[in-house]
Amino acid sequence: MARPPDAWTGRPGGARRPGVVSLTPSNTELLWALGLQSLLVGVDDHSDFPPEVAGLPRVGPDLKVKVARVVELRPDLVLASLSVPGMERNVAELERAGLPFVVLNPLSLDEVLGDVQRVADILGYSERALGVVAALRGRIRAVEARALAERAGRPEAHPARLFWEWWHRPVITPGARSWINDLCRLVGAENVYGDADATSLPVEAKAVAARDPDAVLVCWCGVMQARMRPEILRGRPGWRGLRALRDGRVYPLPEALFGRPGPRLVDGLECLAELLLGDPRAAARRWGLAWAPAAEETRHGAR
């Protein structure tokens, strides 16, 4: 975005490698996917993957970055974001500080993969990104093929209708302009608010009850799974008779795999496929999901 990041000579064969500061976990994980985490000289307070970033200098929370600290780190490139409302203040301060930066704001899985290539191009690792993106697309195609095969084997089944919850007070859910819709589509499911022209939106509990989803996926932003208590949902107006609650299909999910618009969304996609198309208990074990599926639980879309 502002100021082309050409302040280094560190492209392959150059005198040195560029130093990068990441202002959000998804951007940190993008560099990891490219095998370029060693370029990081600083990260936001919430970046927690890969484990190697634990020892890096911190520049503050993603909604209130300490730009003076970023300046001290003398980065050749800052990876900024607009994935959460309020982050635009960080961008304005980066611009005032005269720092070289790019802003990533992908809303779809394709845009996430496009950003992987874009950042690699800027840093001089275009060839490497081609292989990384191809591998990610291969994993995506494998999930899609599994879902299509499942649907062909059970033509009478309807697509599982999913309600995703980003937050609980107020209840926030992803709308049509969210990567969540891609994840749902690829596993043969539907976002019950996929008709809302928004990235995310507040919804009333009674309105969700009227849509009566097959499953509720709880993925509260910045909250650990262990603190997501499905039992509190039963107290919402109209939710006691909700199909998903009645059938025990309320799943707390790791925000790191679903709420961060980066390459680990492909991990989330594979997790979702195992949850909906395979054995929920196996999915819980493999992905470390903090819930215990009901013994009678079956695959979704069976009615």
C-alpha cells in the first residue's frame, strides 16, 4: 500500500534479508506458511503461532499497535491488516510515521491465497509461494471432493445449515462477505446468514431460533475454547427447542483455525470436514476440540 517496500537489498542473492513486523496473527502465520518466519523482527501481542514467535519483540495489541515501538524495530516492511474494525487507526499511524507497509484484508479463501502470493512477490520469494499456494489448493480440492462424494452417496440429504457465532454479547455472526461461506460451501454446508450482505452482523437470538440451524459453531474471537460454555446458549430466547441444541450439535471451535484470515483456514476447513462428514469424536481428538460429542451423534444432513 503506502510507500513501496523497496528499502532493502535482501532479495535472493542480495546483501541482506528484509526485516518484517506483523501486526496481526493471520499475517504472522502467512509468513510461517511461506517458511519465512525468520524474517520477523516483531509481532503483535496476539500472535501465538508458530511457537518460535514467542521470543520476538511485541508491538502491542492488534487494535492498538504501538507504532513508536514498530519504528524502533526499523522494519523493511510492516504487514498491516483491516480484518477487524478499528485497525484503520493503525494504518493511519503507520502512514504518518513514514513506514513501508502493505495492508491485507482478505474476505474469501481465494483472497487469502492471493495474499500469500502477493506478500511473497513483495519480499522476493515468488517461486516459493507458487508451491505453497498449489499445496493449499490441493488440500482444498481434496475436501471439496470428499463432500461431493458424500452428497452423491446420500442424494436425499439436505446441506447442513450452520450458525456461526463470532461473539455472544451481542451475538455476532459472519455474513455473505466472509471466508466462512467458502468453508461451508466446500464441505457441502450452508451458512444460515449467508444471505446477509455483510462481513459480519449482530443478530437477535429469536431471529437465529427462527432459522433453526442444524449445528451451532461457537468461535468467539480471542476466547479460548475451554471458556466457551455451550450451556449458556440454552438460556437465550427461543433456543431451548433449537434443533442444534436438542441434538447436541453445539461445537466450540478454535478461533485460530476459523477466525484468522490466513493460510491456517485450510486446517480449519479440514477440521470442519471431519466434524461434519466424518466422525465428530475423531475430529475432537485430532483437532483438540474442547467438547464431548453426544454418544448418539451422527453426521449432518442426514434427515
